[in-house]
Amino acid sequence: MQFSLATIATVAAAVSALVCPYTKRDAVAAFTSPPLSSADHKSCPADTPVSCSSGAGSADLCCTESPGGVLVLTQFWDWTPAIGPDDLFTLHGLWPDNCDGSYAQFCDKSMEVQSVAAVLQQLGETELLDKMNKIWIPNRGSTDSFWTHEWNKHATCMSTLKDKCYSSDAPQYQSLADWAHTVVNVFETVNTYKFLEAAGITPDSSKTYAKTDFLNALNSNFDGKQVHISCKSGYISEVWYYFHLKGSVVSGQYLPIDDIGSSSCPDQIKFPPKDGSGGTPPPTDPSDPPTGGSKGFINISGQSGCLISNGNWYTSGTCATYTLGESQYGGVTLTSSKGPCDVVNGKFSCASGNNAGQFTQDGSNIVYGGKSDWSAPSVPSGSQQVGVSPGSAGGSVSFNLVFAAK
């Protein structure tokens, strides 16, 4: 029996599909770092070590981002109320996490500004501002206050943006303009909506999508690296892309890495449209930890005592009442009768002169800078008060700070 070449080719293709069911959808697309440059930033050598590598800690910190060597590009899907275009995950920010997943915040008061928009206008960046107003949009407050928060909280912790990294004749705040350009450029390389759409995943009020399909669609466009997704009540809310960096924030090469966190999404994800047809999210689960407006005590896990009004640990007196507030751009604030609480000089402190620090929660545990563990040099006794610090920096006694609602 003889077969035509066309028949043989058809059979061969069918066998190949059975043996190796590889489709275009499963292919891994190479991520291309955006072309970045800054005429005013210090030139960095080609052999600059990659952030979080063994040589990063001793490298020139104008050319190697440290200690925040994990750069995280974050995006929102805000659908009720709808924020931004119907076909866009809007930009949240670019954050410098430490290599262990913790992070610093509000690191350098001398770099802080009152208005990012005013600085960019002063530098003639009108085209950039127009673009930012379309893609970098908060779910509350003004765009300018949001950008200013992102710069003051995160960018002031980037070692490669310090004044010493720029030429002496650079315009004032050139680092801010370079940062804004970089955040927008990196954002445009990871178009989450298009990645999902190409895989047949589009907003639909009547459908749910498998978490595995969601992740495959994103990972396959990010060098095969694991992308982070967050959900609220089963609805997709945020997508985070993690990078290491070779060079400076404003002129370096962004190298995809796997998600270093954990996803809050269920096995089936809701992806509602922004046109209002997605309905209203279900109410908060009563078992969820207390949030903004709650009053309570802050206890020390596994130990006696609690925090008093100045923020110190005390075992012989009355626990202070703390108010848990909702921070404008995510997380919570804490306030006692002494004033706003923050981490000042490495220790938890509440005083009238403090800024309101930004904390988060892991269940009922108070988290600061990504660290849910706290520490102290010793357990207080008698009338002694002991300061507490996030992470292990405070001493050998380790614990959690637990908010107990009244």
C-alpha cells in the first residue's frame, strides 16, 4: 500500500501532537528588559554584579541595588469602583524588597518630596505626566499623592538613586524623573491583560478561571518564572512581577525571577469586568482579622505583658488601647494615646511627633517591612520597660505582636 506525501505529513503531525502535545500557548516567551538610560547617572561597568548575588553587598551601591535587591513591579485590577481602562491592569509601583523578602520603607527623609507632579512639571516632563495619569492611578486619593507616596516610601530606599550617584551638574530631582520613566517603562513590558487575553482569559462576570491557567498565561510571558497573583474574596486584585537587577534602577537590566511570596488566590479565580456587570464582592468574612477603626491591645505571643502607650513592652501594668486605622494606600496604621506609632531608630514607638507608620497584618499579627516576627533584648521584669524591634535586630527574645480587638 502506498501513501501520498500529504497523507504521511498529516499522520506524522498527528503522532507528534500525541507524543509531544506542545502548543503555542505553552511556549515560554523571552522577557526583554526595557532599554533604560540616564545621561546624568554614574556610568556602571559591564561586570557589575547582579543584585542579591554573592558580590552585591561589597559592590558600588550606585551600580548595584542593595540591600533592596529584589525589584517588584506591582499592578492593580480595580473593578468596583472601576479604575483605569477596561483592558488594563493599572500600575501600582516598583518596590525594592530585600533579598529575604522583607523590605525597608521611608528610608531617606532628605529625598522626600511634597509633590511628584510638581517636580516633573518643573523638569518639563509633561508627556510622562500625561501617560502616568492614564496608567498609574490609585483607588483612592489623587494621582499626585499616590505617586508621592510611592516615591517617599519605596524610591528613597533605592541605593542607586542617591544624589551621590548623579553628576554634580544634574538638575535637582533628576533621579525622581529617571525613576518615574523607569517604573513606566518596566510596567509596559509586562502587559498582564494582554498576556491573559492571549490565553483566552478575559473579564467575565459569569465565569471563573483555574488558578493554574491564570499563572500559566502569565509565567509563559515572563521567561517561565512564577508570577505572583493576589485575590480578595476570590476576585483577582493584584499581579506582581519579581526581578533581580544588573546595574542601577534607572539604567540597568531587569532579570525575571520566581515569586518569593505566597498567593492568596483560590483554585478558581473570578475576573470581573470593569463595566459594572461583575456585581458586588461578598462581605468580609467575620473570621478575618480586625481592620481599620478597631480598638484593642497589642499582646506579646508566648510571653506575659503587652505594649504600653509609648510602644514599649511592659509586664506589670495596664495594657494600652491601640486604634487600628486604614492606611490610605494599603496596610494599616496604629495609634495610642501618646500619638501615631512608627518604627523609629529601629524600635516600635508611639509619640505625638511621629509620622503614622505603615504596617500590615498576617492574621492578627502586626507586620512591619514584611517581617511578622519581632524581638527584644530581654523579657522585662518589675517596672522595667523594654523596646521591641521588627525582625531579629532587637535581641534574642523573639515573638509576634498580636492585635487583640476589644
